[in-house]
Amino acid sequence: MVDIAAGLSLAAQAIGIVKDLREIDKGLGSAEYKARMADLYSALADVKMALADAQDEMKSKDQLIAELRDNFQKKGDLVEYHGFKYEKFEDESPKGIPFCPRCEQNLGRYYRLARREGARGDMKCPECKVDYRHIAEFSWEQGR
């Protein structure tokens, strides 16, 4: 992936070619002129691709920043119970299914655990695939 500095360097190179074209003596052959024009088109194509890559990279970073902000805000909306983070009721008691502590610690992301079939209280993270045994799940009635 080409970065912004490389894109600017390519643009400067294209501008240099344009200046060279202005200075070409009219007495020179059209072959040299055509060769320089081909160089210019190539340089401009490289600039266009570099700027498109830079735009994609900036979008990606903007999405990551938004995700990190959301996760930071979400952290304040959670309550911890026996090492697991849960959403919380108004009275600050845990609510629902917990989030994976491993993914929170390692990735800074919140993935809700999923119930494992046939195993009451056992859950698994859909992201990192870690199994957790005997996890408390809080329903509305338990939270009151």
C-alpha cells in the first residue's frame, strides 16, 4: 500500500515532467515528446492509485477510531461480575449474557458469549472460540 508521502512524491514527479515538456525545444523530434508524454501519463496513473490507496487507508483508520470510541463508551456501560463484563440494569446489577474477557483483554473488542447446546451454564466465544464453564446468565427477573 502506498502512503500519502509516496503519493505526493509521485505528484511532484509528474509536475516535473510537465515542466520538462514546457521546456522541450520545438526543434526536437516528436518521438522524444511522445516518450515524455507517456512518462507523464504513467506518473499521473501512479499518483491516482497512490491517492486512492491513501483514501482507503484513511477510511480504514477512521473506522478503527470510531470502533475504539464505541468500545470505550461501551466499557462505561458495563458491570463486572466474577471476572465477566455484563450489560447492567439501572440498579447496576448484571444483565444478560456476558462478553468474552479474553477478547476484551487481547483485542479491545466486546464479543458476547454464546450458549453451548446441551451444557447448562457453559458458553463459548464466537470470535476466539474459548470455552467457559458455569457462567451466570442474568434475566430480567434475576436482576430485580
